[in-house]
Amino acid sequence: MPALLLTGHQGFVGSTFRRWLSTTAWAQQIRLIHPPDDFDLLDQEAVDATVRAAAPDWVLHLAALTHVPTAIADPVATLEVNLIGTTRLLQALRTHAPRARLVFVSSADVYGRVPADALPIREERMPAPLNPYSVSKVAGELMCRQAHLGYGLDVVIARPFNHVGPGQRAEFALSGFARSIASISLGLAGPELPVGNLDVSRDFSHVLDVCEGFLALFARGRPGDTYNLCSGRERVLRELLGTMIERSGCRARVTVDPARMRPADQPRVVGSADKALHATGWSAHRPLEPVLDEMIEFWKRELAK
């Protein structure tokens, strides 16, 4: 039974992973360990102690600052957590668990602005980060690759594209839409639903598909390699918002808020997960529409408290 150390266990994906794993057959095959709630990734002694005590076979490194506007506002803090924190974890693994497999969770945001004739995005494309968050993830990837090439650590890099589910913070587009729809539906807000740029497309997956992808990479990913985790389907935000409003029966009036526009944004995003499919058999298979409904219901419960 491999011991899996999970960092970022309190975040959206980490907490979802913990709940989901406990309901699957994997719960009888994996011993899940997470640090204490006050774990500080920047404290080398704490990181060393956690890795030493866990003696992990697998490490899923989710701990990161992930909100792009926050990263733009405070790039130093973003680099400290996402790069220096990752480096401290690699140092601890090298000392206390040199045979453990680390799945470093990067982001498709590292690809930056990709021309339409280069879609779908594949792993061999050179990263071209547009914001401090994606810079920090590229840097974290490079540290992981250096640890693999220089010290022989077993590192696999995951690049998830957008993924959604109940419990995601409202700062992220579809969860923000879901919260606004829930608020309007409950009579807690007027019919105005403020948005940013809706004429962009993204490759969205159910968060549980991404969780399954992580386990597939632990089991069958190639050491030192990088894998996209995505649906391979391009979805326009305007169409998704319209679907959410229609399915909820909400009478919302969409209004553009200039403050929600990003200074640099990729107009179209769709990825290829062929490499992960061929290496591990993984693919994103859950439909998106039901989870959009779940997100609205989640926010209704939260707002009604």
C-alpha cells in the first residue's frame, strides 16, 4: 500500500481529492497522508519533518498560490510559495525520500498566448508565460526537471487545463458565474450579473477527472516527463454562461465590468491529452453540464447559511 503525501490538502483540488479518494477503491490501496493545517511550505525544518515522518512513496504537490489576479498584485509572494516552496520540498525528498515519485502540479497557463494554428496545445510547445503565476509554475517545473536530471529524483509534471467543481473559489470564472446565479436566484442580489471578457474559450474538465489523472500519472507516467490533463474540447465562456443561466431558470442580465478584464489574456485555449492517454490510458470522460448545476447548488447552500 503506497503512502501518498498530499500538499495543498485544504485547497479546492486537494480537499476534493481527499473526499473523492475516500469513496473509491483506491481508498483501500493508498495510505493518504497530509501535513498539519498550519504547514508552512517555506519552513525547511517543517518540510523536512513532514517528509521524514510520512516516508512517502508518492507525493502529490498541489500547494501553491493559484489565483492569477492575486499573483499579478503580489508576484513576490507567488514566487516564494510556488518556486521556493517547491524547491524546499525537493530538497526534503532528496534527503528523506529519494525514491518517492513526485507529481508536480503545474498549469496549462504556462503555454501563454498560443496562435490558433498551433491548437490544440501539446506538451512539446515552449512555455511563454503571460503573468507571474505562470512564471512561477514554469520555474517550479524547471526545478523539478533539474532534480530529476541532476539527482535522479522520480518527478512527473502534470499540466492541468481549467478544471471546475463544487467548492471552487468564486474568483474563478465558472464558479463566480455560479455564485452570481445562486445569489440572484435566492433574491439576495439584483438581476445584474457582472462579467469580464466572455469571448474567450477554455478547455474545461471536471475536477474529478483531473484527480483520476494524477493517480494515472503516479501509476504509469514516465519519470521526468510532462503531461497535459485536459478534455480536448474548446468551450466559449459566453456559451457556458448562457447554458448555466438557462439550466438554472435564473433571470439574469449580463453586464460587462471593465475591472474584471485581464491585461493579458489568451483568446482561445484547447489542449491535447493524447500523450497522457497513450502513456496511462487516462482521458477526461465526465460531461461538464451536470457539474455546472452542482456548482450553482453548492453556492445556493453556502449563501443560504
